[in-house]
Amino acid sequence: MKTIYTDVLVIGGGLAGLRVGIAARRRGQEVVILSLVPPKRSHSAAAQGGMQASLANVIQGLGDNEDVHFEDTVRGSDWGADQDVVRMFTHTAPKAVRELAAWGVPWSRVSGGDREVVINGERVTITERDAAHGLIAQRNFGGTKKWRTCYVSDGTGHAMLYAVSDQVIASGIPVHERMEALSLIHDAGRCHGAIARNLITGELVAYVAKATVVASGGAGRLYRVTTNAVINEGIGHAIALDTGVAALGNMEAVQFHPTGIFPAGILVTEGCRGDGGLLRDGDGHRFMPDYEPEKKELASRDVVSRRMEEHILAGKGARSRFGEHLWLDITLLGKHHIEHNLREVKEICEYFLGIDPVRQWIPVRPAQHYTMGGIRTLPSGQSRSLQGLFAAGESACWDLHGFNRLGGNSVAETVVAGMIVGESVADYCEQHDLNLSTALIREFGAREQARLDQLTDGRGSEDAQALKVRMQDIMTTKVGIFRDAEPLAAAVEELQDLIRRSRNIGLRSAAPGANPELVVAYRVQRMLKLAQCVAYGALMRTESRGAHYRADYPRRDDAQWLKRTLATWAHDDDTLPSLSYEPIDILRMELPPGWRGYGARNQIEHPDTAVRQAQVDAVRAAAGGGDRAALQQSLLPFREQLPPRYRGPNERIDEPLP
Amino acid sequence: MIESPVALPAENQTPRRLRITVLRYNPAVPEQLPRLQTYELDEAVGMTLFIALGEIRETQDPSLQFDFVCRAGICGSCAMVINGRPGLACRTLTTQLPETIALAPLPGFALIGDLSVDTGKWMRAMSERVESWLHSHDVEVDLDRAEARMEPELAEAIYELDRCIECGCCVAACGTARMREDFVGAVAVNKLARFRLDPRDQRDDADYYEVIGDDDGIFGCMTLLACDDVCPKNLPLMTQLAYMRRKMAAVGWRGSDGANHS
Amino acid sequence: MHRKAELAVPAAMAVRPRSSRMPAQLDVLQSATGVVLALFMWGHMFFVASILVSKDFMWAVTRMFEGYFFFGRSYPGVVSTLVGGILLLFVAHAALAMRKFPANYQQYRLFMSHRAAMRHEDTSLWVVQIATGFALFFLVSIHLYQMLMHPGDIGPYASSDRVWSGRWWPLYLVMLFCVELHGGIGLSRVAAKWGWFASATARQTRRRLKLLKWGVTAFLLALGLTTLAAYMKIGHEHAAQAGERYTPEQYRSVTP
């Protein structure tokens, strides 16, 4: 077996993986990036609406800063997030935007003077400051107090991915395209790289590295209706799970995006609603204000998606041959705005629906969108249980998003995590040597080859595609937006059955080379375990938090459930993950649990909440409106966890640097 | 107002029977020569080639190779030759095509198998060749400070050219590229036009001349304009090719004042 | 503390040998010679079409080119010089344009199969341009050599006799189509190549250029065919006296 040695092995060529690679390379480490597809085709490119960073350039962002972004993110997470990580993230996000600007991302810019915008269904004129002219503009997004989402028309992810990918090329970092990591090489609690399969020739290759970074994106394809690309099958999550050592955090936290095009599930950006678009029901009625009088269409995604499904259940959906759906109305934004700021949306509507969103409403229904759960790591990005394994981006759970991610925080997370984790990866490489036996590489290689041979030996009888379709159906119907004990238990049981059957898959074709059928087969074996982590975690979590909603336990239960689910897969022949729980320390929180400002207001309090709230109030009162950075630092010191180069304050129009 | 295609009630129409012919070849099985294989399937409402090919692979032929990633027309993975012309398969509705559909892999790129080609390798080589990244002397950008300003219209104009998805349609449609495989292609020229427009890129025309100022570069373009006609993102390729040609020609006639940076 | 964006090493800014400027110059020259030749052909067409007005008018145009109205007598050498210049331009243009021809059979085959699959107008027209250009190598050479050596053989009767009795009309007929197609396609390609006549949108530019190209080509072909027919008719009627030169009306009354 061919073996390639490097300092850093990055699995995943999306924004997070590429940015980790750049950081490590610039610290002098040798980096190899594996990618299922050419990196510019990664799903990062599909992020349309924008990236949150508290630049506070636009007038509607006046007064925005890291503190506001921090609070929005924690509320959005329904207090599931790690507040240290949220602090690190919100502090670094403005630097990330500015770095990308220096790398060539053509961020949309502020135009000083009057402009017309749509707010709450009304056309109003706002006046941008001349001091902001030419600076990076922000748009409105759900679950945020300020306009904070920096954007490039509605091709933000594309522009970011191209700029970062071009920097990877400029840095001479090799990207091994069409390479799929099948398992992590590990021994005695340390990761040494991965066994990968060449998706062109079918051969196995061993990559041996000091540090291995999983940045493989989400697992949307566990579901039938998803906005995710077809490559988002969670294989990065799965190979970490497969070690039996690394843990996955909060896999039951799955986000459904309110506006997937119906029925294909293709995303239309939250920017549509951020820019003033409205949701309407089968009668053409704007229904969101009835449910959420304050934030309306711009409550967080979990809340809006739930309200939409609730409204459809109440018989208010628009009927079609594929089932019921609702309408997204952006006609009020006008032709010019749609053609300049929502042009991808316009193209998608034209090509896939044959409609013109300037004149017609868009049929939408919530679709699986984001995997909050991921490889559980420290704030540095390193796994808490498997040394030398790092994770960044959607495949990680360091835990920025808790139980619900805010729109605009995912592409922001990819680059910010890349910057921070990349530095700690470089630190790790400087401090550690490669130390393993070639027998270990051979052993792992032989194990993977045996697994593949078992699939192709012609003795199995199960159809991999059928298993996959069944899994996606179970997940969509029983582990979706509304969850309940009975269907969840049924899902877990049926997934157990599918996992057993997946050990007996047989292929119809044995063509050498890529063999797409073989790819489906070995992936579905891994996906089923991952699906089971979601379903079983959801069954066990008897509360509602963020995107995890239990109809039988509709209240957020801080007393019992302010903790992360950790899933490991102990033995190959198990059909259930081993779950354990990691408590979230309220006494360290800068923002103790409370009401989110939207959604239900019925949480069960934890006794520590009142204690911590009193402490925080006392500190705030003592500070009496002084320097906000100093106050913040006394509530939750986080700066020393950041790489030194990212610790400085962020300049704003109203917060100039000396 | 509330009507849209998906809302229309299903009529009692018999669906069309599509005949999809695929040019098949698996380089891993070189003894089996390239051949045409025809699959038949019933057309469904809203069916795209993504859905049709997926159905063929799931129900008829699990060995059929093709590439889809985003299936929303934004990642550029699924470019193939559809009834003679390059295009994105994922957003091509079968209703726009006749009952007989011929699919072939994108020419001009290394074949991986059947409809799958290696555009990634080609595009990376192109990027390295023309250095399609932002070049700047300002290595000391202070990330704590506010970003440099840019006129909103200029940012939008740059994004207009930045929308390229490297799908390879322009290269596959280009007769010049077919004849001369070293031809740089519209994709590269558009990228350099994009950086030339960007004040953050500090290269000058003499620098750009170094990478595309020859007959494999901009002067190899024979203005067949198929690139402009097939570009799925409707990029203004004719305009950009002409623009770069004028700028590069000016360098060629200016004599020696286009001194290089040090 | 480092607070920098750390941009990539700008490789294009490193010192390196300068690329040759020749490709740029050859490219410009190819377009320039083509445009001059095409404009010349437009003029040429109008001058030969003067026969459609009257034999006298055509005679006068001919004499003008021979310097008759400047020097008081004809110097056919003036025509030879002009022809020589055009010949040089023609050879230069051919040499420059040849760089674009398929270099071998494989390239030819690749392009033709590409053209057949694409069914794309501008791609197909390029084949027309290559084919007509190739034909013009020979047709134009013959014509220009004749004009170079017999510059005096231009006139209402002299030209008509050449066309009809000299049996040059088949050559002119083929050459007419080749020149007009080659020139029309070439001019519009040059306009697109350099971004001339750009309209508000690229699509509009394309549409207008196309309209203009076919309009001009159709007009010139019609004019050319009519003109050729006129010379053939005169040549046919004058066949018995072939070789006799034309005397304009005004001089006929003086010389009985």
C-alpha cells in the first residue's frame, strides 16, 4: 500500500479544511488536504446569504459589537453552546472578514446616503453614514439584534471559497482530490493519519501525519429532504466514531432551514427574509407575526421552521401534487434588489421552478440544513479523547452552535475555526513527533481492504441503495422537526435492524476503478451508525432545546438537560452508540440561561442559574458601564485561549483604534 | 399570484418515455472500448438530468459514473455534453429536451469514467499557470484595523466576474481548446480580467502579459464565442476576452516600458 | 504580536525573463491587415460596380486610377504599384492567418467533430473562413498577378472581354463568394475580438454584429453578382470585337 507522510493531514477541502491548511502551512508545516471533490466544488460554495461579523458599518448595525454577537449566538444555541468558544468566535469573526477582504473577497460595500429597504413588509428609507461609505456592508438575518451579516450578493460562500482556495494554490498546498478517508489510523489514544480510497482508481492509500484534522462538513444526506450537497454524508463524523475513542457531541441537534425549495429541498437563502421577504400560507396570509409578534419571519431557524410545520399541520398549507408547502414572497423587494442581491435565488427559481421571483411566490418548506453535532473537541479543536485528532467546521462540535445555529454563523465558523484550529494544529506539530510502527499502518490498511473485499465478494444479499433510502425515510419521518418517544423508539429499532442488514450488503456490479455502487455500500454502513447516534440521542434527550423538539417534552429542562450528549461506538458489532453526558457549567457562563427573546418561554430552571445571574449582575453593577472589554474579561476570560495574533481589539467606526 | 408549477394539479397525461444514451467508457477496463448505451425511463414532473441519472443508477445500472455535488447549479461539478452542447446537467430539466437525449463526458478534460471527468486537476493547473490569486505587496495587513474601502459599484463589478464556477463548459465548447490542448481558455482570461479590475491586486499589465501574452494565451483565442454562448453563469466572456486582448496588445506594442517588479 | 494577513508570495512579481512581445504584434497585424484588405475590397467592389452606372463612368473611374486626370495621360504603372501593395498585404495577411489553421490532420478532425456536435454558428463560420481563406490563396494570387502584369487591361471593354472572351468569369464568380464571406465573417470577428461597436450588453453587441455582418455580406454579394453579370453581358455582346478598347461618348464625336 502506498504510504504518504506529512505533518498535517486535513480531511475535507471546504472552507474550514482549507483555512486550517493555510494556517498550518504558514507556520512551516507540511500539509496535505484530502477532498472528495475539487475543493472549489465543496458545499461551502452553497452558502448564499452571508457571514456574521460585528463590523457595525451599516446604520442598522450601529452599536453592534462582539458582546451583542455573543449574546445572539448563545440565545440562538438555547444555551447549549460553549460560551468560551462563542467568545473566541465572535472576537475573531471581524478579523476573518477583514483577512478575506485582503485576500480578494468582493464583499458588498456600504453606499453612503439614503437608500430604500424593506423592513417588516414596509418600504422605508434609511440613511447610511458617509463615514461608512466603501466599508463592508451587513444585512439582516434571523435571530440577531443587529444587521450583522456581511455578504457578497447572495454568493458569499462561493466568493469566500474561491478566495481561500486560491490562497491554498498560492501557498503550494497539495490537495489530493477525489480521495476519501475510510478510517483513522490510531493507537493508544493517539491518531496517526488515515487510510483513504482513491475515488478514481479504487486503490487504498495510507496517509501518515502528526496531526489529522477532520473538516468534512455536515451529514445532511442522512435525511431524504435536505439542502445539503450529495457529498454531505457525514463520513468524517463516521470515521471518528469508528475509532471507538473519539466522541461525537450533540448529534441529535439537527437544523431544518425554513426555506428549502419545495419539493427539491434546494436552499434559498435566509437573506430573502433578512432583506424583507415574507412567509405566506395557502391563503396568501402572512402568518409568522401571529406566532412570533416580535421577530416574525426573523426568529431563529428552529423556531421559524417549527412554526411553519405547525401552520401546515393546522391545515393552512398550499396544496400541490407533492404535498403541502408554504410560500416565500420576495416580490416586494423589487426587481433591482433581486437582480443584484439575490441573483442566485433568481437563477434557482428560474431553472428549477420555472418561475420569476420578481413576480411570483416561491414554494418552500423546511428541509434538513445543518448538523450542529460533530466531533467533540476542546476550544483548541483537538479531540478530548483522541490525541492528534482535530476537527473544524460543521464536522466539529467545539461547541459554537449548541442546539441551534444562527444563520450566517456557519461560513463565519468555517474560517474562524480554520484560523484558530490551524494555529493549534501547528502548535501540536511543533511539540510532537511522529512515532508509530509501520505494522500499524499495514494493520489498518488490511482491515479496510478486508471490509471492501467483504462487500465485493458476492456473498452478501442486501441492496445498499435500498438501505440508504429506507434510512433517509426513517430520519425524515421520525427524527425530523417534531419528535416524539414512540416514533423515535421505532426509528431506533428499525435503524438497528438496518445496521445489522448493512453487514450483509452485496453488490450487483464489480467493475474495477471507482465503482459507484461500492461507494454507496461502504458509506451507507457508516451513515447508518451516524443516523443511529442522531435517533438514539434524540430519544434519550427528554426535553426540547433549540432544534431538538420533543412534542412529549416541550419544555427546555435546564435542571436535567443542560448537558451535551456524547456518543461513542464501542464495538463494531454494536447497533447502538454508547451515550454519556457532559455537563455545561452554568457558573462559568457570561450569559446565564434565560428566555431567548423568541419561541417558547417555559424552561425549567437550573438552581445554578439564579446564583450565576446574581454574580453577573453584581459584576456588571460594580463596573457601572466602564470599559466593556474589561467588564467582559472579568465575566469570562477567554483571550488567552486565542492564538496570540488574534487577541487584539477590533476597530469600528465608533470604536477607533489609537 | 398563488399559482406555481408545483401547485398545478396533475393532469391525466401519460409521461414521456425518455431514451437517454450515454457514451460509456471505464479507463479501468481498457479492453472494453467506448460504447453508447441507452437507458429508458418515464419522465417525472420537475425531472432534471440529476434526477434521471440518479434513477438510472439506482434502478438500472449501478456502475454508471457521473458527478453531482450541489445539484443546485452552483458548484460546477456536473457539466457534461447534453445533445451536443456543454451544460450543467443538474439544472437541465428533461422537459426542455427531446425524448431522445444524448449525454457525453465533457471533452478537453481527463476522463475518469463514463460522464465523469477530472475538471479539478485541469483547473488547478490553470490556476497555477496564470497565478489566479490576488497578488499584493501588502503582506502586513493589520486584521484589527478597519478594512480598506472600496466603491460599492466596483465590488459588484468584481463579483460579476468572480461568479465563475470553473465548470469547464467554456473550455469544452471552445474549438481552439479542442485543437490545441495548451490553450488557456476563457475561464483563465476571465479570472485575470477579474484580478485586473481589483485594485487590491497590484500586478500590472506587463505581469499579466507574462502569463497569457502568447498564442496559448489570449492571442490564441479565435473569437469563436461558444464560451460566451454556453457559460451557465452568463459571464460576459466575449467582453472580457476583448478587454484583456486590448490590454495585452498594448503591452506588446508599448516596447520596453513594462518593466517587471522586483 | 503578529497581526498580519500574511498574503501569499506574489510569484508573478519575482524577477524573470520577459516574454516575447512578438505574439501581441503578430496578433494585431493579423487583424490590421485583414481590416485594410476588407476595406479595400469594399472600395474595389464599388469601383468595379461603376459599370452599372454607365460604361463612360466606369471608363472615367479607370482613367482616374491611371492618373489620367492628374497628368493628362494614363500611367497603368500606377495600378501596378497599387496591386503590388495589395499583394504584399495579402501575403502578409495569409502568412499571419495561417498560424490559426489546423496544424495537422488530428487537429482538423478534432475541430470538425467538435463543430458537428456543437452546431454553433460562430464555430461553423470559422470553418467557412478557413475554407474561403484557403481558396483565396490561389484565386487572389492568379488575379493579382494578372493585374500586376497587365494593368492597362482595365476598362469597360477590356475588363468585359477578359471576363467573357478570356473566360475569367468562373474564377471571379468563385472569388466573389469567397471574398465576401471571408471578409464579412472576418470583419465581424475582428470587431468581437477587440470589443468594437460594444452595445449596452454583450448579447446586444452579438445580435447587432450578426445583423450587420449578414446585411453587408448580402448587399455586397448582390452587388457583385449584378456587376459580374453586367461585364459578362458586355463581354458577350462585344465578343466579336474582343481586344478593341472603349472610347467614351464625348471623344467619339470628335474622332469619326
